[in-house]
Amino acid sequence: MTADAGSLTGTGTGPGSGAAAGTPGGTVKARQSLGSRLVEALSGGLVRVFLIVVALFWLVPTIGLLLSSLRTPQDMAASGWWKVFTEPSQLTFQSYEELLKNGDITSSLLNTALITVPATVLVVVIGALAGYAFAWMDFPGRDWWFLAVVGLLVVPVQVALIPIAELFGKIGLFGSMLGVILFHVGFGLPFAVFLLRNFFAEIPRELLEAARLDGAGELRLFARVVMPLGGPAIASLGIFQFLWVWNDMLVALIFSDSDSQPITVALQTQVRQFGNNIDVLAPGAFISMVVPLAVFFAFQRQFVSGVMAGAVK
């Protein structure tokens, strides 16, 4: 009777009992499979080391361009950029001094800023206003208009080059900086409206209604409530638009002339005219690359927040 009671209460020591012999507290540790042990090992320091190595290889072209821009043409013709690690005396700012004396490069850098900043600001402002209207204002055909905007996202830039070039030629904008800006604004707005509308639509309706009850009009509501809450998405849009316009060469190559060409076209022209002037191309290319990188890292936190917005509710 005692043995039967022990087996019924689960306090026995046989193979069918709930406690394993020799384990503290009667707990049983499940054996991990080989795959589980490999995943656990790889999720630790080994993955971090691998990612660091990949990042270093990813930065090799950037480091090579930087070191090449700090060498003289004679040194670059004689050996590779890695030679500076054994001969640091090769590093010099002579190429950057020559770059500042090149009127085509310096004017093209100014043109790039004059094109990129207005194209970015206009897209952000107009896109934010349109996104708010599509998200929270009622007007006839709102959903159909938004579908039309979304449909414009799939239109490639190449399709519109010739028709817009003819249009700009008729109204006198072809070859001007204003034409380049308007083209970038036109093709940047569909994505801007789509991104900001979806972000603004997730703002709680109660918050907007409370602001309206306090007497806030639509413009005040947009400026005081929607814009501050939409900061991450607006920062993300600004970074996307800035990088696209700054690094663009196709649109600028077609719609700009020698007086309005940005840095990408100026560098391409230098390669075409003087194929061996690496002393100008290397520092010019590095400056052209550093500016968008600086903008990205300056707004990196807002960019990550905007990309992740709406992923977790």
C-alpha cells in the first residue's frame, strides 16, 4: 500500500517519477541539439567580430579614396595608396589646395548646394502639407487622388526625361538650375506624400480633436501638433531626398549647362577632358562623398526612428 501511495503521489524514485535522481531540486535540464548550440555560440562575440570585419572591408574604398586624395600625383602613379602606411611622409594637402584653385570644381560644389537644399526643403514642406491633407482632411476624391500619387511611385525617371526636356525648352528652363530643382521636386513628391501620409495617419485622432476644441485651425494644428510629432519621418524623408539629389548625375547631366552643373557632372567632365588628373578627381570625389555622409550621421537617430515608425504598435 505504501509503494502504491508513493507512485500515486509522484514521490517515487523510479523511471516514471517527476524528479530525476542526482539533480538538485529535482529539475531536469533539457539537452540542447547541435544546431541550438551553434546558434547560441554564433549569437555572441563571434558575430560581432564578423560584422566588424565586414564593416572594415566595406570601408576600404572610402579609406583608399581619402588616402589617395592626400598624395601627390607622382606618388599615386608610382605606387598604391596603401604605401602611406610605410611612408607617412607622402601625406599632403597639396591636392586640396589645387582643388580650391579649380574654378569649375568650386562653382560646381556651390551649384550642388544650391540645387540640393531647395529641392530637399520644397519636397519636405509640400509633401508634409499634402500628407496631412490626405490623412486628416476630407475632400472630394481624396482616396482616388492618393491612389494616383501612389501610382506615380512606379514611374521611372527615364520615361519623363525627353517630354520634360521639351517642356523646359519651350518655357525657357532647359539648362538652368531652376529646371533641375523642379525635376527633382516633381519626382520626389510622390514618395514624400506616401511616406508622410502613412505616418500622419497613425497620430491619435483624440489628440487632433482636442487641439481643435482649443480653437486651433488647420494650419496651426499642422504646425504645432503634426509637425513636431512627425519629426522622425520628416528627418528620414529629408535624408533620402538630400542623398538622392546630391548624388544625382543623370538629371543634372541632361538639364544643366556649364554654369549650373553640380559636382557629379563637373567630375565627369574632368575625367572626359583630362583622364590623368587624379589630383583633382580624388579630393573632389571625396568631398562629394563626405557631405552626404555628414548629413546622414547628423540625423542618424531621427532616421532610424522614422524608418522604424509604425513597426511596433
